[in-house]
Amino acid sequence: MVPTSDALLAQIEQTLASLPLSGTPDELYAPMRYILALGGKRFRPLLTVLSGGLFGAAPEAVLHAAAAVEAFHNFTLMHDDIMDQAPLRRGKPTVHMAWDTPTAILAGDGMLVKCYEILLDAVPAAMLPEVLAAFNRCALEVVEGQQLDMNFEAQGQVAEAAYLEMIRLKTAVLVGFALWIGARLAGASPAQAAQLRQAGEQMGLGFQLYDDYLDTFGDPALTGKQPGGDILANKKTWLLIYTQAHLPATAQAELAQWLAVADSAQGSAKVAAVSALMRQAGADEACRTLSERYYAEGLALLQTLGTQAAYRQAIEQLAARLMRRQS
């Protein structure tokens, strides 16, 4: 029987709270504890626990590996917030605002090292070379994706394929790794775990495209975010790339004019105008369609894996909630 999501989340939170994130000077460790205490969906560690269960492992057998996945995710958020100059994370001051930027950089660096310490304790010695190699590959790909995202800010045009590769690296590979490590520690064969990682990457692409959609077309009363944040920042999202490729020439000129607007007083008008042009190009529906396609491809890869059908259904249900969320 699969434990409920609430029961698994409680175990994950307990494990995260027990991580060895104390020491001297406390100014280094307090930010690590702070960002983990901010919460979040925790869907990555949930996927690790569920993928372990898919191959017969009890949650306790993979909880610390799941905690390493979540700690790594929060390390990336700590540094991403600095690069994005974000003031808030989950409604609370970001680490660099609550402390300062140098402290946030160092705390992020320390948190990455802690991820390795957690894995060293969580993984059997015989599997350590394989797991650490997979983790290194994942971590480097996430950093590569973040650099590509930054590169795009200075580019006038970004190809759709380039954007999809960027979000695969920045977002989807960690979803794939979360599923891979749980399955591999539970005894899945390398081929089975690789297929599960691929399923996670496909679903991760679907999740990120849906995030892009929600940023512009989600209900702000439900998302809790200012609508059109990506538009205000002129981010090269899939929606914008598609719109630039599918608008008629006359509308292209209007789009270019609005993208050149930097006056914050015209922010609401800019969001309204650009989102209307996106709808005119059909980018909103196309984004939802592509998101659903990647999600379906991930589910199809999942269907033949594992020995515990109830855990497969639990993964599918979690993925479905992420694809139907409003925030």
C-alpha cells in the first residue's frame, strides 16, 4: 500500500529538518536552514520516494537521497534569486535580501557540498561511483541551462529548439534525476532507471512549459504572482518565441514596440498588449498543447516500468496535479 502524499511529505519534511546544517560560523548555515524551511511543493523528493517504491523500496530506504535532491534544488534557487535580483521566495525575503549577497553565495556553495555529504551517507559504497557520476552530470547540466537562460537575455531572437534545450537542462534533468536515483537505489536495472529518467525529463519539459503559460495567462488570484512577470522582464519564453514566429508583419511591429517599453508605469499596459498578441498568434493554446504532449510522452515511458502498480499510479497522480495546478 502506498502511503498518502501527506504522510510522505511529513517524512520528507522531517528528514530535511534533520539534515546536518549547523556549524560555525552560523551565518553560513542559517541561510541553508532558512531556505529549506520556506517549504515548496517538494515534488522532486516525492518523485524519488515514489520511484523507489515503484521497484519495491520502502520510503525510509530512499528518504535521504530524496533530501539530497531537494537540498540541491534549493541551492540552485539560492543562486538563481541572486542572478534574478528576486526580493521574495515563497512570500518571504530571499536569502540575499534576508542576509546579503556574499553570504547567499557562500551559503549556496556550502549547501552544494552538503548535498555530497548527504549522498555519501545515503548511497551504498558499491553504488557511489555511479550515483555521484549521475549527480555530477545532472548538476552541471542545470548550471549549463542557467547560463543559457542568461545568454538568451542578450539575444534578440532565440530558436524554439534552443529554448526547449535550455529548459530541459535547467529544469527537466533534475526531475529525471529525482526519479532515476530512487529507482536505482531500489534495485532497478540501469536500463530501467535510464528510461525512468527520460520519462522525468519529458514530464519536466511539460511542467516548465505549463509554468510559462501560468506566468502570463494564469489567474493572479490563484497564482499569487503579478501576471506577466516574464513579459515585463522581456524573457525569451516559449510563448514569446512562438509569437514572434507566427504573428503577421504588422503585428510584429506592434510587438517590437511593446517589448522596447521599459517604463514601469506602462507595465500593466505592456502585459495586456503583449499577452493579447500572444493570443492572436495562438501561442497560449500551442503552449498548452506542447506541454500536454511532453507530459503524455513521459507517462508513456513510465507505463512499462516497475513492479508496484500502485506506486506507478501515485507518480501519475502527482504528475497530473502538477499539470493541473493553478499556482
